Amino acid sequence: MAEDRFDAIIVGGGLAGIAAAYRLAQEGLEVLVVERGNTCGSKNMTGGRLYTHTLEKLIPDLLQRAPLERRIVKERFSLLTPSSGTTIEVDSAKLGGLYANSYSVLRAPFDRWLADEAEAAGVMFVCGVLVDDLIIRDGRVCGIIAGEEEMEADVVILAEGVNAQLAQKAGLREELQPDQVEVGAKEVLSLDQAVLEDRFHLAPGEGIAWIIRGEDAFGPGANGFLYTNKDTISLGVVTEIGKIPSAQHSMVELVDLLKEHPVVAPLIAGSKTVEYSAHLLPCGQGAILPRLCGDGVLLAGDAAGLAINLGYVVRGMDLAVESGLLCAETVLKCHETGDFSRDALSSYETAIQNSFIPRDMERCGSYAAQLGNKALYDDPAKLIDVLTAVMQG
Amino acid sequence: MAKMTIEDKLGLNKFNTNELNSHIDVDKEYLDKQEVERVCRACPAGLYKLDAEGKLSFDHLGCLECGTCRVLSGGKVVKGWHYPQSGYGISFRMG
Ligand SMILES: Cc1cc2nc3c(=O)[nH]c(=O)nc-3n(C[C@H](O)[C@H](O)[C@H](O)COP(=O)(O)OP(=O)(O)OC[C@H]3O[C@@H](n4cnc5c(N)ncnc54)[C@H](O)[C@@H]3O)c2cc1C
Ligand code: SF4
């Protein structure tokens, strides 16, 4: 066996992967993260809102040090028709509890910072390397293959995101179907900081999270989002892939329609597009896969289907971090006994079941029914409570 | 503000493209025109194009590596889909 054998190899230096690696390195394990981007974060995009509760467990002074864009103090929810719209806004007084802390983020700088932190804690990173395949012997995952290189470890954590092709190779998931995923396309628009704060009525450091129901304006399944960053705006459209063919507009057109819509256009006037990105995200309430581990292998984050996306709530980043941390706890236990069989690793599945993840997935799923209940609209106080809960995710 | 084309938008991104090898293998002769149109409409980078004669062209330069075309038409219009080789492809500066 080669000397460069690791305790754990983590495929994917996104939030799930870095969190898992960081936690393992804190306990002195030899861990390697292999990331296909030239830096961590360079292949990643998100809508914009990170609930920090899970990362704060790992980095207690996160809020003081991390490159967070703006603290979310206002929530907006709009319903658009083709030519107009109606908007509900809730502000900070209603925000609280476990999810009180949320911030807009941009993944390229954010993931890179987190990776630097993890590296300082002892994690080894190899960036700019695509993992092509897994080493599988007698049904047990023993390591990874990247080009000509092969590397082995006691356990491989697949934190490769939504296009989980290695998880398919490990026999833990099937290819995605068009009704299981949405595609999001986003522009980052730069805008003078003072102008931005003035337009959205924000104090320095404060931000807004804005979910836009666009189905009535743009066609079935098309929704929008807007998050304010320091001196940029993240604006994008999310659509169920299976619905695009029957929709009126192409994905490329939808982004422009949102930008030109009378409710949105005045707020981005004079801004300049600086980047255009696209990414898949699981749709609906998400479905936790029946199996999150096999012999020598664990799945975390989007690769494990751990995300909530109901149009009006999109949460995957804090779930990714939590699942990464829970992977690490299981690996630490197995490291003691030296047993990395599926049976031993399945304590991870139990830990996920006992975490906030399935509870929140279910709770957010129930909002759809609540919002559809007409009686709710006769009771403004209840309506505000439900909307606040919905907007907070 | 003059309206930007999708090419303008992609032009703002940082790519390190592999000019020679496409990471996506497209069946340009695929017969089901409806299927081809689906893919053209879905790609957020507008890389699948039908010309006036209904002929499909595809350009892997500008690919955002989202996977939409694979999920929608894997095994049909999209014969093979991989991430670009190590070190190549999109590099988001914002993300
Ligand atoms: C449009 C949109 C809006 C969203 N909005 C929000 C939001 O506001 N709030 C929220 O919480 N969540 C949001 N999400 C969801 C959130 O972004 C994801 O759930 C989260 O990023 C998942 O993290 P991850 O670590 O599991 O995967 P990722 O962040 O995707 O990381 C996977 C990593 O693995 C790497 N990788 C993949 N394959 C390989 C390989 N073979 N070899 C080497 N490296 C590989 C990738 O380069 C990447 O760095 C949104 C998603 C989208 C698309
Ligand atoms: S992966 Fe996404 S951006 Fe690239 S060609 Fe397919 S649909 Fe277009």
C-alpha cells in the first residue's frame, strides 16, 4: 500500500466537502480534498442566502471573519404578472430563532476562504483535478482515480454536488430525471454601494432576500430571486428542467424577461453585468436517498439530495454543511474501530434522520398546503406568521 | 442600457477552454426535431442552435457546466457528457 494513503478522501471542495474535511482534520485525521475547480468555489454558484447556524458550529467566530456579503434583514416575496406585480415585505423584527443569522454570499470568494481555513487546520487540498472514477474492489470503495493517478483511503466521502456522477458509479444513486431538478441561471450585477443601499432602503451591511414567483408572468415553473451583496446584486431565474420544453420562453430569454420586468428593472437600472452563471438544484422538498452510504463510501450535501427548493424557499448550503459535519462524526467513530463497512457507516444515515434536515424538509413542504388554504387570508396576523416562516425557510 | 446578447454575457466570464476536445458529445443528426428543440431552449448558455435549414450546431466553448442538457436529453441528443478535463472550463470569480 502506498505511503500516501489517507484516512479519508473527499471528492468536491464545496461546502459539504470542506466542512467534512475540516472537522476530520481538527481531530488529527489525514484528509485529502480533491476539487475540479482551479480554486475551491470556482465551479460553484448559489442563489445567495447562507443560513450560518451550521457553519458557526465549526467556526464559532465565523460572522466576524468570513467574507459574508450582507446580513439579511428584509425579506420580500413578489407575485408577478406579465406587466405588474405585488410585493410583500417583512423585516427584521420577525426574524429570529435558529435561523436568525443569514447572509448573502458569493461562492467563489466564500468557498475559497473556507478552504483556506480548512487548510490551516491541516486539510490537504488538490485543486484543478477532476476525479474520473472510483477504485471499487469486491463492492467496496477503496479510493479514487484522477487521470493516471490512483489514491486510496479508508473511506471516500462524495460531496460532488448535484450532478453526482460518482455516486452513480458507487451504485448509490440513479441518473437525475428532468422532473427532479431545476436549472438556475444568474447574473451578478455591479452597482454603486450607496445607490444599492438607497434603492433597497438598507443600512451598510444590511441586505435583502427577495423571492419572486414568476409563473404567471413567465410561464410554468419559472421563479426568480434577488439577493443584495456588498456592491453587487445576484439576480436569477430558476425553472424545472422538465417544464422548459412546454414553456413559452427559453432559459436564455427568461433571465432577460426578469431583468426587464417593471417590478425589477428600476432596481437594477444603471448596474453592469459582471458574470453569468448556471447550475442545477434539486427541486421540491427534496428526497433523501434511501441509502447515503455503502462499503467505504458516504454521500453528503446535494450529492445526497439534501436540499429544499420550493420556489419560495431555497436552502441547500446549511444542509450541505450539516451533512458534511455528520459524515465526519461517523468517520471519526469508524476510525476508532477500523471498520468502514456499510453497516458501520450507516450510523451516518441515522444521524441525518435525527438531525434538523428531514424535519425542515418536511416543514417547508407543508407551507405549500398552508399557503393554498384560503381561510389564511382572512387572518392577517396568521398570514404574516406563515409568510415569515416561509420566507425564513 | 443596450440589451446584452447571451454571447455578450458569456464574454464576461472567465474560461480556460479546451479548444480541441469537447466534453459534450452531441448527435447533430438526431432525428426527433422536437427533442432537439427542447435542448436548444433549455441550455442556459444558448450553445445548441438550429439554423434556418433546421440543422443543429453545438459549441462547447461557453459551457457553464450545469448538466441541464444531460439530464434533459442524455442518451438522445446528448450522447456523452463529462465535466471538462482537469484545469479546463469555467472559473467563476463571483459564483
Ligand atoms: C440557482 C440556485 C440558487 C440557490 N439558492 C440557495 C440559497 O439561497 N440558499 C441555500 O442555502 N442554497 C441555495 N442553493 C442550493 C445550494 O447552492 C446547494 O445546495 C449547495 O451549494 C450544495 O453544496 P455541496 O457542497 O453539496 O455541493 P457544491 O457546492 O455543488 O460542491 C460540489 C463540489 O464538488 C466539485 N466536484 C464535482 N464533481 C467533481 C469531481 N468529479 N472531481 C472533483 N471535484 C468535483 C465541484 O467543483 C464543487 O466544488 C441554490 C442553488 C442554485 C443552483
Ligand atoms: S452543460 Fe449546461 S451550459 Fe453546458 S451545454 Fe449543457 S446545458 Fe448548456
